[in-house]
Amino acid sequence: MINLVEFLNTISGETRLRILVLLFSRELCVCDLSSIMEESQPNISRCLAMLRNEGFIKNIRHGKFIFYYINI
């Protein structure tokens, strides 16, 4: 039950849910997500950190950019 509650708390935010939906189609960096979602980069970064800490997403560095993708 606790895992379900943690899962629902993590995806309950609109921004986090939108990020997950966008990442299902392709890898994106913070600047891409910020532009697409018209949200501030710090807000996107906080949401990505929460999703990464919960194991929903992973990241990989390409040059100076960090790209995020769904952890399937």
C-alpha cells in the first residue's frame, strides 16, 4: 500500500505527469522540457529530480546537456 501511495504522490503533480508523458516519446533535456511546457527551468529540474529519485526516469549526458528518459 505504501508503494502505491508513494507512486501516486510522485505523479500527482501536473508538471511531473506532463514530463512523464513527454518522455515516453523521446529523450529530452531540461531546456527542451522548459520550452515545450512553458515552465521555468528550476521548476522542471525539481520535478525531474523527484522522478529520478523515485526511479521513474534516468538520465544520460551528451556533451554539456543531460537528457532524461523513461526507466523501463
